[in-house]
Amino acid sequence: MAATVRRQRPRRLACWALMAVLLADLLALSDTLAVMSVDLGSESMKVAIVKPGVPMEIVLNKESRRKTPVTVTLKENERFFGDSAASMAIKNPKATLRYFQHLLGKQENNPHVALYRARFPEHELGFDPQRQTVYFQISPQLQFSPEEVLSMLLNYSRSLAEDFAEQPIKDAVITVPAFFNQAERRAVLQAARMAGLKVLQLINDNTATALSYGVFRRKDINSTAQNIMFYDMGAGSTVCTIVTYQTVKTKDAGMQPQLQIRGVGFDRTLGGLEMELRLREHLAGIFNEQRKGQRAKDVRENPRAMAKLLREANRLKTILSANADHMAQIEGLMDDVDFKAKVTRAEFEELCADLFERVPGPVQQALQSAEMKLDEIEQVILVGGATRVPKVQEVLLKAVGKEELGKNINADEAAAMGAVYQAAALSKAFKVKPFVVRDAAIYPILVEFTREVEEEPGVRSLKHNKRVLFCRMGPYPQRKVITFNRYNHDFNFHINYGDLGFLGPEDLRVFGSQNLTTVKLKGVGESFKKYPDYESKGIKAHFNLDESGVLSLDRVESVFETLVEDSPEEESTLTKLGNTISSLFGGGTTQDTKENGTDTVQEEEEGPAEGSKAEPGEQAEPREEAEAPTDDTSPPPPPEPKGDAASEGEKAAEKDKGEKPEAQKPSEKGEAGAEGVPPAPEEEKKQKPARKQRMVEEIGVELVVLDLPDLRQDELARSAQKLQDLTLRDLEKQEREKAANSLEAFIFETQDKLYQPEYQEVSTEEQREDISGRLHAASTWLEDEGFGATTVMLKEKLAELRKLCQGLFFRVEERKKWPERLSALDNLLNHSSMFLTGARLIPEMDQIFTEVEMTTLEKVINETWAWKNATVAEQAKLPATEKPVLLSKDIEAKMMALDREVQYLLNKAKFAKPRPRPKDKNGTRAEPPLNASASDQGDKVIPPAGQTEDAKPISEPEQETPGSEPADSEPLELGGPAAESEQKEQPTGQKPTLKNDEL
């Protein structure tokens, strides 16, 4: 028994530890009960939230619209977002920033920067020599990078979500275009970090759309693969995606639906914006032609006029999607000249003819990357606002060869809904139905390094090696490990993009640098000197392509192994304790865990490399990249825990190399089969072979970013502080505007009230003149000096006026409340008097109230009547302009005191049990004998006539009407009034025999 108790103690400790961890998780979740998603489009954004009680909902902005323009207006002392900023685009086009996402992650020499300058010449773009990027120069004092502008917009989207959810929100999933490379994705993450958002994931917008489609059609997904094509043409770009839906068997949840991205094609500049720019140019030409003989300036040189034309082009494009022609009209386009011109759909299609020819391009790219044919596609679904153009649908339908195009999805909100579903799945605060998402990396990533080789005796040369780290269309998130086996000194290697031949020449220029990072390792030689007697297992570099598609180098390690003799006597107490805890949580100790018991790191972290197979090209280089990941295009199986993969990989590797002694196998079987029966110490010494001891040394890493340098920590903190100051300034401005509006509203309302009869009745002419003069002075001050007044000054002025009018408002409010309050008091007094009268009429045998209780209630009623009559009479003598003595709060206090007394008696009557009514044999009620004491009556139990003492007492009926006749066999209650019946049949002082059950 003692051994059992000792064995249970560690389990109890483990249970307590688990409960502590769960409690900590619950406390951490208390502040993150709501999550949000932001679908960042080129022209507009959609925000969705999930919170308890709200499954998935699109957030409405301040104008009660479901989508918000991605527009920011930056002025010296104020900022505008969304619809407010869009309306400012015409008044102040230079300070209104739109389509700035096209500049994220781009250096100054990128073609997209030149294209942005051509499209929006009103914006002045400065050059950052440190990062080789551009920034917006609003004024000499105002300059913001594209990341900072995006951060402002993300912060604004969070404020909308928090107002809608009525609670703070920090966790978010943000959509990005599928063609974003590493630099562009890191730029979005930096912008979110400036805004104080915790990004759960950067999800590709095409993946979010596919997830939304699958979630709402979960029942239609089965084990048969369904290939769906999503054609998404938005304002700035076009993306075509091929997705495969089918159910797969998962390790934890059984059969669950899965979506897998099979192919992706895109066009970075094909979208609705380019169509609108073509229309704007057409309308500008017509306007110039109309004013040709008037020596007027070119309308293209006027930013405000061009902003008006772009807005009209947007409206015209939308209307021409449903009409054959439409009249474009702009009032006061330039120099107070109105513009009016008729545009037909045929003219619009002719202007965009070359754009429509590019519509099938993304479809062909997606099919090539998926290695599929159009016959394998079951349905083509339209997504995005630009797909509503009839010509786009016509060309696309001809390109895919289908009978019709699918329009059974919300083209504007699908990505936001899919992203918020993913946010709920990633958050710990919600539990959703599993839906496996297997995204694909569009751009391959490889590792390049150079080493010396000896091709001939005495002749050494450098050889350049390339190893694919993450292949094109390979799934992610994924971890990979590359092992360098032929280095014993410090060296460098490079991380670059792989073969980008699927991109055209122009796309390659827009793509930017194809070199990602140079990794410089320091400390390799020192690690070899530290373990001279150990066998080197190589330098292992651990890479991670996370859920957001961002590549990172987790760590680099130098691994060594040696064979050591393992004897039971050398096992320390700490080792035994560690083995006990491991067996407690692991359910037993296997041979692999014993072999790695003294390793400084867990071997499971190297599972992805050890368990992978080498590429055919890698076999030509012996041992240099023996553990490099394969460039396999087939989808790998669902990821499993690292420990399982590591143990299987090590077993397979040791079995192939033949390093495991044969004598070890019987010991494994013996240890695994005989639990609790340890072998003799001498036999264990003979049978136990030498085991491997692994030592891991951390290697210093220096990263040199080549594509786009990230912001330094001090620069990131400075930008975050600058944006926070702007936010505080906006809040102070809103507070000041609120105070000014409150003061102005109070002045106008009070001036109007002074002429109302109810206010004139309770005030004198002098009082009204004084108040009116003060209000007029405050109004004059607000008009003359109010623009420079601070929030504190405005609040003080408002408090001064309220104090001046407090007496007037108080008298009016009291007179409004009197009729209702006095009527309620009269009703309560009448009902209380009726209740007291009824209580006093209850017979003494049935009385449940004491005389003290009824006297107290009567006293309160009389005092309330007296106070009411006296106060009303006194108030009638006072003039209406004086402070009243009859106050509504006093009436309420009197009502509460009286109601408290009445409620006390009502509750007592509600829970009081009626006393039973016994009777004698002749049917008359028995009176208790005069000489019977209370104790005698409580101890006697006398059975009724015709019943023996052995009979059990009959239970008391639930209800008994006072005055009704009892039944033939009367119920008895020990110590109750029924014990007084038939006292005359028993001699005085003689007690009946009581049984134990009756006591």
C-alpha cells in the first residue's frame, strides 16, 4: 500500500501542474475573447470579427457600410480614413493616399514605383537611401513610409472592430495577395507591429476565399477530389487559383475536409483600376477637345480635376456593366466649367481591348503550375469586383470552355469571412470544426554554398552547390533542416529564390532582388576544438516557413556523437528522477529515449532532415547534403509530432548504416517486455551495449538581408511612437470637438427653453434676463475665441453655464415628476391600509402576524400620510419661483420605507404554513385544557378514534381551507395543535406510550 501511495504522488503533482497550466491559459484568454480579420484590397477593405455570441460578422464602419475605402488623408493637424478620406481626395488630392500597398516591399528602382508616379503624379515620393525605398512627402514636416500609412489603416480597422465588438481586440488575420514575396510579407508584418496588432497569420486572399467556399459547403465535400478554379479580379491585380477539396483522415479528428492549393496564376497590374485610368484618360481627352479653342489649360495638369475624373470613371465603369451607354457628368470640373459626355460600352471595351486579352493569362499559369488540364476543373467561380464587367466574363468563359461561370459566392466578402474563420481556428478562445488548409509556396527557395573539392591529386578547386529548400507549389507551414558535413571551420551560405522561369521579363523586374539572405556562421571551429574526441554529425541549419509564408532561420547547431559505456552504478539520482518523470508523462521508456537520455537537445528537432530522402541530384555529392530535404513535388503526408518523426528517422538511419549492435536487440526486447522485473546487475552489465551520446553546440549566426532591409528595432519603435502620438492627437481632437459641440448645443437649447411656458412659470423676468445675457456672452466667445480654446476651457465654460441654470432646470424637473410620484404614493398608501385592515381581521387561531408587526406598519402608514399632507400644504404656500420643499427624492424615500414594511409581511405570509384544524368525535373543535402546559401538549400524540397507537400518523394535507371540516381520519402532527384533541379521554397527567418512530 505504501508503494502505491508513493507511486501516486507524482501523478497528483502532474495533475496539479496541468490544472495550473489550464488556469493560466484561461486567464490569458480573458482579454482575447474576440478576434478579427482584415481583407486588405487595393481599393477597399472588409473587416470581420468573431466574438462570443457573434459567430462571423462583417463589421460596419461609421457610415454603416460593409466595406471601407483604403484611403488615408494626412494633414498637418488631422487625419481622415475611409469614406471621409475619399471625400477629401477631391479637395486635397496631394494629402490623400490611395493604392499605397503597391509600394510595399519595393525599392526605388522598381517598375511599380515608376508606374505609381505615372498614375498619381500629385504625390511626391521621397527616397530613403538607407533602405533604398520611397516614402510619401506630404509637407516638409510630414513624411510617411508605405508601412506607416498601412499601419494607420490597420489601427483604424481595429478601432472599427472594437467599436462593433464592444471590447478590445489584439489578434488578427490579415489577407495578402498570393504573389507577395518575402519582402512584401515582412513589410505587412512590420506595419501590423507598428499598429500593436498580434498577427495570427498572413493568409493569402485566394486561400481565404477557398476556405470560405469550403466551410459553407462542408457537406458536399467527400473522399472524391473536387477541383475548383477561383478567378479573382480585383481593383489592382488578378489571381487565378486551382483548389482541390476532399476529405482526409487526420490523426486527432478523424475524417475532415481539406483544401489544397494546386496551382496559382496571377497578373500584378490587371484589374479594375487600370480600366478606370483608361476611362479617365478618355474623359480628359473629351474635355480638352470641348475647350480646344478657348486657350484653356490641359485638364491633366489639374490634380483636383483629375481626381474628379477618376471618381466619375469609377462610377461610369460600374454603370456600363449593366447599361449599353451612359452620360458622364461633372459639375464645375475646372475653372467653373461643367463637363458632360456620352460614353458607350463599345467605346469602353475598345479602350480596354488589350486588357481583356490578358484575362486568360492567369488561367494558363494556374493550369501549368498545377499540371492539370481544363477537363479536370469542375467549376470556375468568379471573385472580385472587376469580374462584374461583362467583357471579362465573356473572354473568361471562352478561355475555360465551360457552359457557365459560377457566381454562387459573395465576391466582395468571401476572403474576409474565410480569414476570420481561420482567425477563430487559430485563437485559443474558440473551438471550430476542423478544416485542413494546405497552402502552397509560389516561389521556390534554395540554399547555395561553395566548398573546396580535390578533383585531382594536389589540385583543389571551388565548387558551387545548390540545394532546394522549399520547392515551387510545396505546402507550408513546413520546417526543414540542411546539414553541412564537410566543414570544420567558419563559412557562409546564401538563401536565394529558386528557378523563377515561370515569370515573364517584366514580372521579374517587378519581383525585385532574387537574393534573400547571406548567412555567416561563427564558432564552427571552436565547436570542433571543444569536442575533439567526438565524431561530427555535421552543421545543421534549421529553417522554418511559417503560416504566413515568411522564411526564417531558427538556429544553427554543430552536432557531435560518441559511444560511451553505460553502467547502472554511474546513473545519478537526478537521472533516475528524470527517467521517472519521463515515464510518468510518456507512459514508459523506449530504447530510443534511453539512447538519447544525455543529449543536450532533443533529437526530435532534427526529424525532418533525418527522416527525409535525398534528391537524385544530391546523391552525386556524398555526405555533403545527405540530410537535405527533398525536392518532391508530391504533397507530403499530414504533419505529425516531431518526436515520432525523429524516432522513426533515427531508427531507419541506424538500421541502414548498421551502427546498432546486434547484442542490443535482445536487451531491447527484454526491457520492453518485462515490466517491473529488472534483471540481475551482473547480467545487465554483460547485456547492455555501449550507447550513443550526442552533444550539440550552438553556432553564432549573422544575417545579411539582401532583398529589402528590415527596419531596425529603434526605427520600428520610433515609427510606432510617432503613430501613437498621432492617434492620441486624434483622440484629443475628437474630445475637443465633442466638448465644443456640447457647449454649443447647451447654449441653443437653453435659449429656446427660456421662451417655453413651463420654464417661464418657475422663473422671474430678472432671472431669465440674467441667464439669457450669460448665454449670449458664451455664444459670442465661442464664435470669436472658441477655435483657439482648449478642451479644458470648453468644459469649464459648459460647467459654468450648467451651474447658472441648475436651479431653473431643477424646479421644472420637480414639477414634471410630482403628478406621477404623488399618484404612486397615494396608491401605495391605500393598498397598505387595505392590507393592514385585512391582516387585523384574521382569526386569532390563524393569525400569522404579531401585534408588534402590525403596529409598526400602522405607524409607518400614519407617518407617511401626515408627511405627505403637511409637505403638499407647505408647497402650495410657496411661490413657483422658489426652491420647492416637495422633492421627488423624498417621495421615493417614503415609498421605499413603506414598501419595505409591506413586503416584509407579504413574504412572511407567503412562506407561513396554515395550522391544521382538529375536531373531537362529535365534530366540534377541541379546546386545549386550561391546566395543560405547552410541554405536555408538545410531547403527547393521541391517535384518533378507531386507530391504534401502532398506526403511523397520516401525513398533513397540502392545503386546508380555514373553517372547513376535517376528514374522517384526522392527520396528526407531533407537538402541533392536533395533539390537543381528545384530552378528556385521557386521565390528567397520564401520557400515552410513544414509539421510537413517532419521536
